[in-house]
Amino acid sequence: MRALVASAACLALCTVVLGLAYPALVTGFAQIAFPHQANGSLLVRDGSVVGSSLAAQAFASPRYFHPRPSATQPAYDAAATAFSNLGPTNPALARLIARNAQAILRLERPYNPGLTIHDIPVDAVVPSGSGIDPDISPAYAELQARRVAAVRHLPLATVERLIAKSTVGRSLGFFGEPGVNVLELNLALDAEHHG
Amino acid sequence: MIAQGAAQIVVYGVVLLALSYPLGLWMARVYGRQRADPLERAFLRLLGRDAAADQDWKRYASSLLCFELVCSMFLYGLLRLQGHLFLNPDGLPAVPWQIALNTTASFVTNTNWQFYGGETTMSYLSQMAGLAVQNFVSAGVGMAVLAAVVRGVARRAGGTVALGNFWRDLYRSVAYILLPLSLVLAVILLSQGVPQTFRGRVTATTLEGRSQQIARGPVASQVAIKQLGTNGGGFYNANSAVPFENPTGLSNVCEMLALLLIPFAQIVMFGRLANARRHAWVIYAVCVTIVAVGVGIAYPAEQHGSSVLRHSGVNLAAGSGQSGGNMTDKEVRFGIADTALWATATTDVSNGAVNGGLDAFTPLGGAVPLVNMFLGEVEPGGVGSGLYGMIFLILIAVFVAGLMVGRTPEWLGKKVEAREMKLAALGALFVPTLVLVLTAAAVASPAGRASIFNPGAHGFTEALYAYTSQANNNGSAFAGYGATTFSATLGTVALYLGRFVPLLAALALGGSLAAKKTVPVSAGTFRTDGATFGVLLLGVIVLTAGLLILPALTLGPIAEGLRG
């Protein structure tokens, strides 16, 4: 009985200190020191939230760069993240890759004559881990650049400059892999167009 | 790109060593100190009369079990009632009873298996006051048990049966180790972009005019302890693959360091407290070896990609513009090297957080985390539980050596006799046996097979992985394996038995060793502080669990790998 009372007291104390005070303290600090990040790295255009730089969103128009495939239901749901969980030898994975690759070839070939499946980087055709991977590989951005430049009547060099600007390098130049943030890139494109 | 990946792995190892050593020294001081600070005294007074008294292993265990019972009841109640409580801005309903039961067992046992969906299931109150509290205290319980066992080993005089005090050890684990480290990691994560707010979801209108919901919440505070306490349960369903949990290469390396930091540090701590520093370095080296072999297999396997990917014709080559390889369920900012390293590290300890989907790993790459867990989560294993699990195997190694030279085996001056060997064998063999029995039940019954997602041999691996992960208190998953009433209940059995049978065996062992007098080292004593013992220990680890899983491996990853 005495042990039960001690256990209950201990848990109550832990719940108050670790479960409420600790996250409240971190939240207070975060809202003062890193308000933008703490609220979800939201991107605002003309006064309304258009997304987060940490979440991919759906793009279908050829005017925009497209993100990696997503396995969330529906795709790019940033409130229900999910792996695809497709096993490495699952025939459904083979079909998905073929379908995605064909779609990319149809979309990009008019602007990249001679484009074959061997030119498509792997991240373009397989689902990302979170389903909302905000980045694409620099190779996939390069592949899409000609289309976006042509559709928007922009010089290729301008588009490539914007890609470079939206490329997130390795942290401290060393950790992780470089990627191109699709939403930031598309926002920059729209701004370039208007300006 | 490959050289860059390998360099990242090596630098990671060096930084880990550099951080775990001073932390180990600090931990030795924390648990070795006689005097209590004023807060500790106040805490113990609050718990009642006698709460600060020295405990033998049975009293230590009964305090612990009583605490876990209360934690289980509270957490289950909280998850069931969350719909009626505060801090629930997105109006999430009660967690279904099967999921609540499994999740309760999962968090109380320091496992954090996710049959729940994170942002789609748990209110902020459940995440903070329910799950994160267990993240702290379940880790603290493991560390407390280790401290008690090590005290038993370190008692020179013999004759005493006291192992310390459970409440005191729990307090010190949380107040001096877990909470300060979590605050530091939380601040680093915030700076990298991890959210921390009590406000609910945002609805964005995308550039093409669609509506997108973005989940956020008190994420940084939760992710910090989830990484440090070998917990692993994500705020989001897709865990640390989600940019909100792990936004950059820097956040990723810090989270990976947090995975292994305390488990490696506690080996250093053990060497100090048991006055067996060279012996501890041998254990440290054995663990580093297993980690290195694991990542040495997983990284090339994932870079090589699966047969489906290679036959598809797309470009898998690592180059300046992409990391290539098997990018299925992996994130661009981590690429192959950091995802393979993470998968290895998270299963060498009993963490189970992931930064990419393991179900989509290649057969060989996915076998690495599976085997890592099956080795018993001792290399270096969970906070606390890893090293007391390793002690079982050390005793078996010492016993084997004793048989070879025909002497009564000794470990750190204590004679190892029948009772100790029975406890060590129970501790080392119970969980692998449990895994095989539960996996058999899960694949032999239609109700169990309903959870399997992928076809063929891979589907068997999903089931094997699920019970290996839960019984070894890891929590990572081949996440296609679905939650049903059957699998959630079977998992609950795996979680509780897998946690408490070895834990009680360890405490009993500590009590038994505490009572023994230390015998002086003689010329005939088998030395446990050199390379010979390291090789022997490695062999015992591989043979004890490795032989048990080999038949199951042939049905799963090996069959799948041979097919394609």
C-alpha cells in the first residue's frame, strides 16, 4: 500500500514537471527565440499561409517544379505522414516506379529531346519517407528546369539561378545531402514572373 | 558521394566517443554519490516514510513493479479519456482500446512501438503528459536498474544485500542526466526548425489553390527525450523522417548522436563504478565493432538498391546531383549513408526511432536492423537495459572460458556459480525464445496473417520484425505490419514479458553478486580485460541469439534476397 502511494506521488510529480512544465518551458523559449520555426516554418504570401518550407505540397501544373511522389492518403498530407512500406521486391513497387517514370517522360521529353528512363534520378520515382519530403535531388531539379523555363518563357539561366538559390546544402558543409526545396523554388519563380 | 557518406559515418563515430566518455564519468558521479541534494531529499520525503531506505533486490523490484503498474493504469486511462480533456486543439477522440493497451505497454516498457498514428491519434496532452513522461521515466527505470546491478557487482566485502534505492536512482537518472540533456537537444532542434507550439493544425492554401493541413505541436521537447531515452515513439507517424521532427542534416546527426550517447556512456560509467576500466573498454570495443559491421553491411546494400529498382532502368548512380541507391521511403536531405547509419544505430540500442521506412529497405539492408535487435539489444542496447543485458552474456562468456580451463568461473572477483548462471541464461535466452513463439503464433493463425502488408517472404519478415522489435523493447518497425486486435494484444504480451523477465533476472543477479565476497585475482584467473575476452564475448553474443534466429532469417530476408 505504501509503495502504491509512493508510486502515485512520483508519477503525479513527474507528470507535472516532465509532462507539463518541461514542454511549457521549451515552448516559451521557442516562441521567443525561434518564433518562425516554432510555429511550423510557415510561408506567407499576400497575407495568407501558402504552406510550410518543411512540407511538400502537390504541384500538377507544368509551370511549377514537382515534388517527389508521396504515399500519404491523400498525397502530401502534412497532418497524416506515412511511409509507403512497399517492400523491395513487391511487384506493386515495380508497377509504381514504371508508372511514375512514364509520367515524367511524357511531361519532360518535349523539353528534353532524347530523354530516357536512364536519365531519371531515383528520388523522382519512389515515394519519400515522410510523404512530405520538401526537397528533390539537384539532379531532378535540373531535369525539370527546361520545362519550367520553356513554359514560363524564362531564360534557362534564370531558372538555374533560382534553383541554386533554393538549394539547401549539407549542414555545416558536411552533414546530410544537398536538396532543392520545391515550394521555396516555386515561390521564387512566381515572384520572378511578377517582378 | 560515397566517400562523403563514409566520412560522415566516421566523424559521427569519433564525436560519439568524445561525448560518451565525459558523460560516462558524470554518470558514475551521479550514481556513486552518497549525499543527496536538497531537491532529492524533498522528493523522497514527498513519497512517504521509508521511501529513502536502502533496498535489497526484492524490495527494489517491488517498488519498481508497483510504479510501473501505476504508470500503466494512468497512461491507459489518459489515452482513453483524451477526447474529454484539455490540450486537444484538433479534437481527437479517445484512442481505441487495443491501440491504447499496446501503446501503454509500449511506452511503459521503454519500447515505443507505434501501432498508433502520432499526429492523427494523440492529443497534445497525451503526447506530453502521457507519452513523453513515460519517455523519461521508462528510461530512468532502466538506468536505475543498471545502477543497482552495478552496485551489486562492485560490493567488495560481500555479506550485504542492499542494492541502493529505486526512487533515488530514478530521481537521479531523470534530474541529472535525462532532463538536462533533453533541454540541450530541444534547443538545438528548435534552431533547426522543429516546431514547438500548443496551437493546433494550420490550414494552408497551396500555390495551386488546394487546401493543405499542416500538423504541429510541442514537437521539439518530445523528440529530444525520444532520442535520448532509447524510446523512439514519434510525434508524427513517420517519425524522424518527417521534416518537422528532423529538418536538416545537422538535426539528423544530433538526433543520431542522442541515440547512442547514453548507452555508450553507461559502459564508461560501469567501468568506473565497478573499478574495471579496462574490462569496460573491451565491452565498449565489442559494441563499436557490432555497430561498424552493421553499417558496413547496410550502407552498401542500400546504395546498391533492390532488384526491382535496378531492373526499372532509372538512374541509381551516386553522383554530384543525387545520392542514388534505394531512395524508397527515404528523404533527400539524409540520402543513403545517413539513413543506413540511423537504421543500424537505432537497433543497436533499443531506440527504434527511424528517419526512413525500414519496410522498404533491401533484403540485406533490412536484415541488419532485424539481427541487431535479435542479438538482444546489448550492443550497447537500451539505456540501462542494454548493459544489464550484456552482463548476462558476459557471464556466459566467463562461464564458457571457465569450462575450457577447468576452473570455477569468476567475474570481477566474484565467483560465478549455479544461481548466477541460471539467471544469466534466463536473461539471455528468454526474449529470443519468446520472439520465435510469438512470431510462429502470428504467422500460423489467420488473425495474425491479417496484419501482413507485403507479399511473399517479405511479409514473413514483417511479422518476425514486429515481435522481435516489441519483445526486445526496440520499437522500430517494418511499418506495413498492421494493427489488429490480435496483433496489438500479442504485441502487448511481447512488450511486458520482454521487458520485465530480463529486468527481474538482472536485479536478482545483482542481489546475488552483492552477497558474494570478492576473491583476490590469482595467476589462474581468466582475464576479462584483453582482446581475447573481447573476441570470446563477441562470439557468445553472435552464437547465443544468432543461432536462434538463423532458421527464421532463411525464411525471411535470405529467401527474399535470393529471389531478387
